[in-house]
Amino acid sequence: MYLPSQVHIVVCLSLPRRRAVDMATLYAPAPGIFMMTDSTQLVFDRISYDRFLTDLETVAGKIEADQWRPDFIVGIGRGGLVPGAFLSHRTGIPLLSVDHSSKVYGFADELLLKLAASSIAGQRFLFIDDINDSGGTIKYLRETVLSNGAVPGSVRFAVLINNISSQATVEYWSRSIDRSVDKEWFVFPWESVAPAQTLSQEAFEVPDRLGLSAGAIE
């Protein structure tokens, strides 16, 4: 059949309304992205949905095996928000959040002061993030709540991946890495929608931890 060149055919596929979404397929890891810099290759390690669930279950198991149970889980924005929600559902512990990455006082430091006051009143808090990498975020959060009166034993931290050479320590984790050796940049499922350029920029925020050259972003 002849069709004028200006005519476009659009084919719409109708899927069953109740068809389940295969989350493992949705978040399946793509091949590693390699971006050349002046000094080295930046390699993205894309974490699959199944791998994320395995890490989360490991963390949950360690918490349940401990005699210490928090009153609240505190998701650290942005990387700890999704793990915090999943861990809250998994353990039945209520979820709070602190959006540290926003740098907006009312959603970050002000909330830390409230958590410190609640700690003095006897409540326990488990902060969770995706990774303890350089340790800057975790170190800042722990020092801020403790310096404002929080009881040391009432505040703990959990991560999916723990860098053993980090400046900060955590109480619970699933897997350990050593940044002095492991230079891959981890991309968690919730980050998979970000453009490669954005991921690269985030990796270069603290270039020394990956042995990268600052200003070498393509």
C-alpha cells in the first residue's frame, strides 16, 4: 500500500491492566559505562534490584539479631530514602527522614536538633544511607546530634555498602569495600534514571576517593 511521505503510523500496544511488573527486569544492570578522564577510567557498577534486596535483607537480619531496636528509622536524603522505606516495611519500624543533601536548614539540621532532643527523652534512632563512602555525611550527622545532647547509645547508622577506609564508622552494613583498591562508582536502582553526565559529576564531587583527576569530567 502506498502512503504519502508525510503520513506517520503510530502503533499502540495495549497491555493487560493487571499485568505484574517484573522489578528484577526493570532494574536489571546495564553494561558498565566507561568514561575516559585525564588520569583513569570512571567505571559505573550498576546495582540490580535483586542485589539491592539481598543487601537490604542482610542489614535487616543484623538489626534483628542485635538486642538494640530503634524507635525510628531515619532515611538520609537522598541515597538513604529508598533503603529507609524498604527497611521500614521489612522491620515494621516507623520511618522518618532527614534531607541532608538539600542543605535546607528546615529539612536537615533543624530536624537533627529535634532528633537529639528526642534521644534525650529516651528514643532510639537508626540512620540509614546507601553507602558509607568518604564518610563525610555520616560523620557530620553523628557529630551534630551528639554535640546537641543525643545519648551516644541511642543513635546508630546502617548502610548497604561500607567503605572500610572511610573516615566514619557504622554499626550495620551488608558488604564491605576498600576505596583504596575499589574505584568503581556504584549506581543504585533509584539512580539508574540519571543521565551519565550527572552520575559522572556526582563521582567527581570528591575525586580523591576514586583516584580521579578533578576537572576531568567529559
